[in-house]
Amino acid sequence: MTRPGQAIAALGAVMRNRDLRRVELAWGASIAAEWAHFVALGIFAYDAGGTAAVGIAGLVRMLPAALIAPLAAGLGDRFRRERFLLAIALAGSAALAASGAAFFAGRSQVAIYLLAGVVGITSTLFRPALQAILPSLARTPEELIASNGATSTIESLGMLAGPLLAGVLVALADPGVVFFVAAGAMLVAAGLLAAVHCEGRIQLAAVGDAREVVLAGFRAVNHPKPRLIVALFFAQTFVRGCLNVLIVVFVFRVLDTGAGTVGYLMAAIGVGGLVGAFGAMTLEGRRLAVPLGFALVFWGLPIAFVALRPYLPAALLLLAVVGAANSVEDVAGFTLLQRIVPDEVLTGALGVTWGIAMGGLALGSIAAPAIVAAVGPRAAFAVVGAILPILTLVAWRWLVRIDREVAAPAAELELVHRVPLFSPLSVAAKEHVASRLTKVDVPAGEVVVRMGETGDRFYVVADGELEIANGVHGTAGRGDFFGEIALLRDVPRTATVKATTASHLYALERDDFLAAVTGHSAVHAAGEAVVEERLKSSNHQ
């Protein structure tokens, strides 16, 4: 299958998952609203106070998010994640509607900037909550990568639709209309999220005080691998913050065109992101750190080249390349974090990541006017565009090391994936089960379980061959499992299982098995069906 075909197939698989589809569509409405608001806010600020005002608006929009997101995101680990997302969407819609009201009530800069801070907070919280729920909805590592690719694809569509819509509405009306339209989009997102149900989160974070909730996220990212990824995200968002301001300056001071061109240049990033997201969905396995590095290089170089070609067609093409790189960077980087960080603290860790990222956006927004003042608008593109290629070169050997250390999937996880009983479980739940497996080596002739004994473990066969006797004789080999009847029905063992060759098994303790099976309706139903079938088979003999 060609890469475009693989990408389309992966996107189709995600959309066939009902809850993933709803979450992804809600994300599309959210990102379109966010970027429409961003364009309208930038134009409003420039009209009110020029380049410096655009930088201040970006700072006010992102700095509260950088400070509050790490504190609030941990709530997504303490409560149901889908309900947390719903609350964020409703709060964002209210803030956007209030922005529209403030605009038409008197165009109050203070009120619109303060509400922009609220929108920034809700937008920042939406991201980690979305990215944390995906491993609880996706069922395989490949589906998780495809889900992240779909997230990036839909983000690119939102980045295309939001700025284009904002550009048209600003040209025909004014920013206040954009604020109200964005509020409506967030209401659509809330409606989609209200129907999402996340099953099978096996282990929830322990409830603690606010300080523990915050520290859990910081501790999760304060390890060499996630720390490097988060640091690169910070650098990328700093450059993005600069670029947001530079685009406005480029339109008004270099191209000398109208306000609508700001939306078109932002939309070019969305077009490129759409292409890049389809490519990102074909990323394979866990070798994602090196693609992350390449994406960062191609994030920066096109920005630098804008300085060489200050023409609208060239700028549109170069910004499309930036968008493509952005999609690959997002999919590779966030999939790595989802695989490295434990699920029970994932929302908090991603909240810290996005808080740091928003800090980068805020700093970039406020730094860009100073860079423009120091070297001029064209040279500012060259300075900002050089940052990411240089940092990636410095970090390259560590990126290669990450791929080398996390590339191969654990044997336990591969075994869990082969057990049909666990097939409906999410990636996060399967990884939890895999982490609880204990290896058991059984010599030929040894009895593993005996009929009539108390059942305390569930077994999966890694290799070897075993004989199962329960009135009739059967065999179990690689990928087969046994022991579930005693655990699910709370009865003594119904069969004797003895190794006929030297065998390697993995055992799952009673409580861990029951937590995995009974916590997910589809898995519970599958387990009961297996029990009924096996009991029926033995009774008929």
C-alpha cells in the first residue's frame, strides 16, 4: 500500500472508533475556534496599538495559560477525562461569546485582552486532556499513532478553516463577529464531547491535595527523555510565538497589504499541516525521535528563507512547509510522551508540557517586536528561523539514543496484544496489564494449576506446550491463555494444566486480571463468553 493509502486507511480506522471520532471532531471545532480567535485578536490589537500591541495581546493570551495549565491539567487525572474536556469546551465558548459582547459594547481593549487570557487557558487545557484520553480510546500502538495523526490532520484543517473564516469575516464585518462564530464552534465541540464515554482506565491517580496533583505532572516530565522532548517543544513554540507576530508585521510593513492576508498566511500553515499530518500517520513503531528532529529542522529553515523572498506566493509556500513539519513534530513528539509517561499522570504531564509550550509562545510573542526593532522585519525572519536547526543539531545524539532505547516493544506487551480476550482494551490499559505480568518458567512435566485448587492467577503462554485435562484432554501453546474461569466465577480450578515441554508463561495476579476485565464492558463480555464456551465444551464430554 502506498503512503497516501496507508494514511487514509489509518484515518478511516480512527473514524470507525465511535468515541475517537467524536473526540477528534470536537478537537476540529475547538482548533478552528482557537485560530479564528487568534487572527481576529491580532487584527484588533494591531488596529488598536500597532506591532507592540500584537505582542502584548499574544503575551496576555498565552502567559496565563503557561502559569495555570500545569496546575489545572492534573484534574484530568482525578476525574473522568471526557467530562473534563466537556467542561473546558463550555468555558471556552463562554469566554469567546463574552469577547464578542465586549467588542460590540465598546471595543474595550482591557476586557477583550483579559478574555483572551481565558480563551488561552481553555485552549491550552483542551490539548493535554485530548492527548491524554487518546491512549484510553485507541486499542493498539498503531491506532494511537493514527489517532495522533488524525489529531494533527484535523488541527491542520482547523488552522486552515479558522484563519480563512476569520479573514473573510474581518474583511466583510469586524473581529466581534469572529468571536461569536468561534463561540458557536466551541458549543458544537461540547455537544460532541457530551456523548463520549471512556472505558477501561484501569488505574486512576491517587487522590491527593492540590500540591501533589501539580507535582505529579512535573515529576513525570523531569526525566531525561521527556525532559528533552519538552525542551524542544518549548523552543518550537518560542519560534511559533515569534512567527505569529512576524506574519502580522510582514503583511503590514513588508507586503503592505490588507488585514485579510494575515488569515491567508496562517491558512497556508494549515494547508501544509494537512499534508504533513497524512505523512505522519504512516510513521511506524516507536522510532519517532529522529523524525521529530528532522521536523524541527524543517520548522525553522523555511522561516529563515522568507527573508530571502519577501513575496506573498513564496511566503505562502514556505509557510506551508512549516505547517507540514509542525504536523510531523506533533505526532512524533506527543506519541513519544504518551508512550513514555505513565497513564495515571498523563494529563498532568501533558498539562505541564503545554504550560511550558504556552510560556514559549508568550515569550516569543513579546520577543519578536524587540527582534524586529533591532534588525528589521526581514532579517528577523532569518534570526528566528535559525533557532530550531541549531538546537536540533545540538540535541541530535540524544534523539538517536531515545529511538534506540524505546524502539523495540516489550515482549509482555506484544503477548497481551495477541490475547483475543484483551483486544478491546485501550493501549494504556494493555500497557498496564503488560506491566503487571510475571514471567513463569515451567519445566516439562510440572503441573501449573490443579483442578479443585483456589484460583489466584491468569496465565498466558509465551512458548512451549501444555496439556489441559478437565474430563477431556486439550493443549495450549503460544498465545493461548487459561485460568480465567476460577477468577471470573470465583470458583475452584476447573482443570489441571501440566507442561508437556519446557514452557515459558506469563502470570497476571487475580486483582490485576479482574481490574482489567471487569473495568471494560466489551472485555468483560468477551471473558464471560470464553467461560461459557469452555464450561459448555467440558460439560458436553
